Amino acid sequence: MMIVEGAIAVKACIQGGKRAVYKVYIDKAKRTKDFNYIRRLCESKDISVHELERSSFDKFEVGKTFGGIVAEVSDRRSDELGDGDAFYIDGIEDPFNIGYMLRTIYALGVSNVILKARDYSKLDAQIIKSSAGAYELLNIKYVDDEYEYLKSLKKNYHLYSLYRGADSKDIFKVRFDFKCLFLIGGEKRGISSKLLSLVDTGLYIPYGNDFRNSLNAASAVSVVSTLLYGQRND
């Protein structure tokens, strides 16, 4: 069991249905439209709501910006991928960076993300918050053997990597005419050579200035997601 805090995060956990929500604790003085909506949402899903004095939230060890609401929730389940494009995110350890990427991916129309299986229990609350709840709305598939899993997807997806190799193509000159799976690696470690062997097409992002450093992963995801959205909706 873990604690999530903030109206956006709590609401996303309830609406997403990716984990059990056991109890919701609300500052009894909070009577805004959004908080009243959460109360009704909990009632409709038979989730126990406890109205507390503000001082009573100290026991949850929440931050100063928790906003007057927390929830006790289970760990998140692993989903199967749905229809449409997908991202595989590899080698990103910072929960805020993961959250920023998930927010962008979901906002721009992709609903499927693959992550390396690990213990996310200490990261989930930060990922939910930094993703503005998108973490709870996406299909997230956790995999132990990423190589075998990605290999199994090649019959249904065209695999792209963000990798500045000798054969990589200018991302602004590529048409995404297939169902796409984008491999995104951290700027320090990158994508492993084993995973790169599965890639159908390498992509690079050209720069408008003489810049010798790589974009961080969150920025690269923003570029890819924006281009993909534009092509899927032109």
C-alpha cells in the first residue's frame, strides 16, 4: 500500500482503474467544485472517504503542497498494450523525468508505454504527480525481458530508435506510415546495442545550431510525440 497526494493524482487513480483505491482522506474545509466531484466519484465507486481537520494530515508525512487530499492505494498493475502507437522508455531512473515523458506521450495521443519491470512502489507517487495523472490513464506494460518482448512486437510494429547512428534518418523527413514503437534511451546510457539490433529505422533530431550535446529524453519524446500527432491528424 502507498500514499498518493494532491487532487489531480487522487482523481487519476480513481478514474484510471489501474490500482485499487482503499481510502481517500479530504480536508473537511475543502468544498471546491473539484473536491466535491472527487467526493461524488468516490461514492459512485464505493471508496471510503474520511473528512479530516487539516492538522490531521501530518500523520501521512505529505509535502506542503499536497493540497488537502491523499489516498491509500495499491501498487499499479501491468497492462496489455492497446491499439495504436507505443513508446519503450529505457534507462531513465528519475521519476520526474519519467512523469514528464508520460504526460507528453498521453497528451499527444499515444496510449501505450513499455517500461522495464522494477520496484516502482517508491517512485509511483512522484511519477503520478509529475505526469499530471497521465501515468494512471496510459496502458503501461512492465517487462522483465525487454529484448524478447520487443522482438515479439516486430510483427505488429515498426521499431524506431532515437539514435544518432551512421544510418539514422532525419526525423523531420520520415513518414510514420506504420504502427510505430519508439525506443527512447537515457541521454547518458542510451539504448543498448542488443535492443538496437531489433530496430527497423534509426532516427535523429537535427539541430538548428552547432550543438554537440544530446537532448534529454523528455525533450526527445516531445519532438517525436508532436511529429507523430501532426502526421496522424493531418
